[in-house]
Amino acid sequence: MPTTLEDLLSMSNAERFAIVERALPLDLEALADTTYTGVDLSMPALFHRLFWKSFRKTFHRDPVSGRLRGWNVKVEQTGWGSAPAPKRDRAGKPLTFGHYEVRSATGLRFPRGWKGEHYLDYRDAGNRFGDFPARTGYCPLVSVNPGRSDLLLGWEVFNLGGLLVPLNDFWALVREGPLRAEDVVPRPDGA
């Protein structure tokens, strides 16, 4: 039986880390130009009440560089049974933050001896100086079930000038569908 979001929600962080430790690789072509509903699995209820429990992550294959990059989108806190609506600014644009690139983890050092194939690197993705902690994200991301891209699991790790700081924080990504061309957001630095 495949692991479900409900399974991840009911697991302990040790059980979630065991899935991250298995390090099932991502199918980068299946990720390209898709959106996922993110669900925080570990933060306390007070955090969820003050900030968020759900969010959106996007994955876009940049046609110029060929890199797989993405960004987070703030969403209405209506749950995750269906794709939540994005929160919007006064001009009607979705509120985005925390840009990242999907990079190879091969040969890199990660906390707790993690060895996997991919991670989200927020450090050189064009984030503005004030977009902390996004500018320090160095987050392993794995497929939860072999050969599938519909449910992913991420682990929050910060890279503070080479010092790797793992958090006991995990988040799930549930596939929503394709990323529409009109929803593609440029890097904040214009690169």
C-alpha cells in the first residue's frame, strides 16, 4: 500500500525522517511545470494559527537556463482537500516568497548523514535580503512512494554560512496539477 498524506499527518517526526532517509529520488521531468499543495507536518498548532499550515510550491523548468526552479505561494487557509486559492496583493497578484532551485545533492554533506539525490536550494535563487529564512534553505526533498511524483516529503535544513542546521520540521507536497504559463513568476533578482 502506498503511503498517503493522512499517513504522513499521523506519523512521528522519527517516522517521517525514516522516509527522508530512504531518499527515493525525484522524477525531475514529472515535476517540471507543476504545482503542489504544501502541508506543514511538524510545527506546533500555535504556529499554524498565527501563520499557516498549508502553502503552495511550484516547479518551473526555466526555458533559458534549463534549471528547475520554483517559489512558494501564500494560500487561503481552507485546508488541503483541494487546491487552496492563493492570497493576493492589492493588484491581484498571488503573494509569492522563498524562491529555490532543485539541485543535485550528490557529493554534498547534509545533517544526520542524509544521502539523497535532490534538495531545494534557496541560497542563490534570487531571494531578496529580507526574505529570511528563505535565503538559507537547503532542504532535502524526496518522493514518498517509489516511482511516483504525487506525494513528496521535505525536511527543513538551513545553511548558515556552511553551518548546517537541521530542524525537526517536515512538510508534505501533494500534486495539484500543471503550472499555468500565466502563473510563472520571475526570479526576484530578474536573473
